Amino acid sequence: MLKLEVRPQPSRWWSYASPLLALALTLVIGVVLFVALDKDPVRGLQMFFWEPIKTPYAWGELMVKATPLLLIGLGLAVCFRSNVWNIGAEGQFVMGAIFAGGVALTAGPSTGSWMVVAVLLAGLLGGMFWAATTALLRDRFNANEILVSLMLVYVAVQVLNYLVYGPWKDPQGFNFPQTKTFESAAQMPRLFDGMRANIGVVIALAAAALGWLYLFRTHSGYAQQVGGLAPMAARYAGFSSRRALWIALLVSGGAAGVAGALEVAGPIGQLTPHVPAGYGFAAIIVAFVGRLHPVGIVFSALLMSMFYIGGELAQSRLGLPKAITGVFQGLLLFALLACDTLIAYRIKWRR
């Protein structure tokens, strides 16, 4: 029979091969799922893995989806490597969008291009403010950051709903719950004509490079990782656990806030109740599929954005439910958790 045997040392080869095997298992289970739904599996997989990349315009849309996932995933990687479990990045994303939207609404037809910088800074401060709430409660009252950050997501959503249904509602918007469309000076400049991809792509890639430098080339990043792997050793070395907590949450919240600013001042162009798109929760999968490494997170963000676009195409072209996107995301996560077993264990055949 088959048994799991503990390896003398964790397998470095399987640490890289596990995500690839998880993706392959996701494809196999996806085929079974399409057959069970009486849909052509080849056509279904085409929606997820070919349609999002077959044209330059499709690549632009892929970048639009990948940008918030990449930014939030990078921030979460710092948190998780520090053993700080920030599950509420969605709330920090929404609060960053609110702060950025509030600044963008002050722009007029004669406002200069400096407004873009102000919008991004507002989003950064909004996300950091919301993450700092979690850090304060954990630091002063030893509250569980998982529960606090998660519950604050719903508070942020209700604040957004209050604003778009109330004081920030567009009086010329035919009673729809939305703000007025932001002036062009407050919207993110696009990279190419005819595409929605904007400077957020450049910002996200720069953030990935800075994240790699911070984690693997700075003393502070080293301290964060030591605190996550061995808290007692970090304390013995003189690394402050309080400082690590605040840095992790502020970096994560700031990254999510910038992602929210890029979303509302980019493809959306206004605040609506549909700003919470689940990016903050999907980015948790992105971070772990990318092995909490900035380079890996770049590729996993692209993969997850393919799932988002593929799910939308599957709804419109194949008549599948909206939940198909979440199904593929969940399949990938569970397959990865199962395959990660092979890092510490090996399968042995015993008579």
C-alpha cells in the first residue's frame, strides 16, 4: 500500500514543482467539472487559458486584473512571512479606494496632472489607516488579527455604501448609487491607446522589485522573516516583535490601499458599491501560490487574473454561473495544499 514517509530534509525540488502539479490537477478537475455541467471541456478550458492572452487587447485586460492582485499579494507576502495573518486586505483595498475617491472628487476641469499623485497617496494612507486599526488592537489589547482584520472588511464596505448612497451620490446619476465620474486629471494615465491598462502595471512591477529588495537585501526584511520563522530567536537577537507587527500590517495595508486607488481611478473611474470585487481574498491564494516570493507572485497574479477573465467569458459565452471563477480559485488552493505535502513527505510503496 501507499504510505507517506517523512523526508530527512524538505524537498527543494518539490517546493518549485508543487505549484505546477497543483495547476495540472486543477486542469484535470476542471475538465471533469465541465463534463458534469454538460459543457465542452476544450471550449471551457479555452475560455480560461487561451482567450485571456490571444490578442494584445486581451493582454491589456489581463494586466488590469493582475495589477491589484499583484500589489495586494506582495503586501500579504510581507505579512505572512512575518507570521502576521492579515486576512482583511479586502477592507484595506476598499478604504484605500474611498480615500482616493474622496481626493479625486475634489478635482476640477482645470486641475493639473499632480492630482494623480495625490490620489495614489490618499489610497496609500487609507489602506495604512485601516491596517493600523488592526495593528493597534493587536498591539494594545492582544486581539486576534485574523478576526479583527476580517471583520473590518464589512465595516469598510458599509462605509463605502453609506457614501455612494448618501453624501457622495451623483445628483446627475439618475438615482444610481455612485459618485460622479472623476475628472481626467484624477484618472490614471493609460499606457497604450485603445487599452485600459494604465500606469498601475508599472507601479505593481516596481513594487515587486522593491519587495524583493526589502525581503532579501535589507536588515529590516531579514528581521521580519526571522520573526516569522523563529520568534524566540528573533527576540534573542533583539528584533522587536511590536515593530515587526506594525511594519507588516502597514506595508500590507498600504499596498492594498494603492491597489484600491488604482482601481477606482483607473478602470472604474468612480466609486460604486461594486468596488469590493474580492481581490483582497483572492490575493491570499496569489501569495501562497507564488510561494510568498515577489517573482512567484507576479506569475500567480497573472494566473489568477486569467481565472477572473475566464470566469466572465464562461458566463457570457457558455452560460455558466458566476461562481465558476471562485470554484477554479478554490480548486487551485486546495490542490496546492495537497501537493505541498510532497515537500515534507514522500510517497512509499510498501507490501
